[in-house]
Amino acid sequence: MTKHPFVTAERYMQLRKLCISPSWGDTAIRLNEMFLAPMIAIYCALTGDTDIFMLGSAAMTAYRAWTEWLEFDELRFELQRMYLVTMASGGPQIVTNDPAYMPYVFADAVVRLKSGSRA
């Protein structure tokens, strides 16, 4: 379990906006950064039609996109653990009207469980 549940919840929400965008345009840009641009750069490098700046730019963009995705995936499992701790401790002690903020509810339950307070 994480030492700082609210930091985990905040980072998860930041990455969720990047990795799971409701916009088709943002999703297409993300897929381009992760898959298409590196494949085009590799193809151009193999045919000799590129320069070092194009390769470097494609590599850095793909690296950033993939590290953010992998961190998001890891945080999803951490949030699932926090959810299970919340349910095992008797459910959340606070509520929210917006389901987007549920990670903070789970973080609150983990902090309350660690501190020993139930109310």
C-alpha cells in the first residue's frame, strides 16, 4: 500500500486526463505518439530519409507517452487496492456527488484506517 494515498489519488487523476481522454482527437494524438510516430521514424531511418532530430523527437515523445501510460496503469492497480481496503473497512466514510473524485474517497478511507479513526 502506498505511503501517501492522496498523492497517489492526485497523480492518478492527472494521468487519467491524459491517458483516458473523452475526446477522440486527444485519443488519436495519444495513439500517434505511442505507436504511429515511432514506426514512421523507424521506417524513415531504415530508408535513409530522416535526420537525427526527427528520430530524437519521435523517441522522446514515445518514451514520455509510454512512461505516463505505464505509471497510469500501475496507479490503477494501486487505486484498486485502496478501493478494496475501503470496502473491507466498512465502506467509505465520506461521499462525493461526482464519481470522478472517488480516488480521493478511497485515499481518505486508507488514511482513516492507518490512523485508526472510524468517524
